[in-house]
Amino acid sequence: MPGRGGGRYLNYAAMHGGVTEPATVAACVGEMCTAVYRLPQLLSLLGDWVRTEAAAGRLAGDDGLPGWLLAESARAVLGEAMEHADALARCLGVAHSLASAAHSAGPTS
């Protein structure tokens, strides 16, 4: 399963009966967990960039919104996204643990 396309692969495979092993679910959830754990740092860096650009006068809103207000609004929303990302990462971590503990029970009669 390709790293960047894990979610796309799982979406396609699940719809077409292609997920046949619990390890596939565990691997995909593990990749998503890793990516989501990295989101807060990225969101923080983006918020810092917006603030720095606004403070230097290099940022303004298309609708005439002052750059400083645009930056503060963007940072507030990015901060909220960071909180959601933390919660999602925790949930995915638990899901990964559960999926990693699963195994095929074998054929049933």
C-alpha cells in the first residue's frame, strides 16, 4: 500500500471487497495516525507565518480586511484545528492499537 495513497487505496479497496486482511486496516490507520499527529506542528507553523507576514505589512484580505485581523482570525481557526487534530490523533492511535491486535479468524462454516 503506497504511503501517500493509503487512504485512497483503502477507500477504493473497501468499496470493492479488496480489504481481505486486518493488517491492511491496521497499516492504513497507522499511516493516518502518523500524518494526523504531525498536523498540529504544521498548523502552528502556518499560523506563525501568517502572523509574521501581517506584522511586516505583506498581508491583506481580498475583501479589504486588514492583514492583522486576517492573521488573528486565521490563527484562531488554525488553533481550533490543532485541538481537533490532537483529538483525532488520539482516536486513531486507539483504533490502530485495536486493529493491530486483530487477526483473521479463518473460514467459518
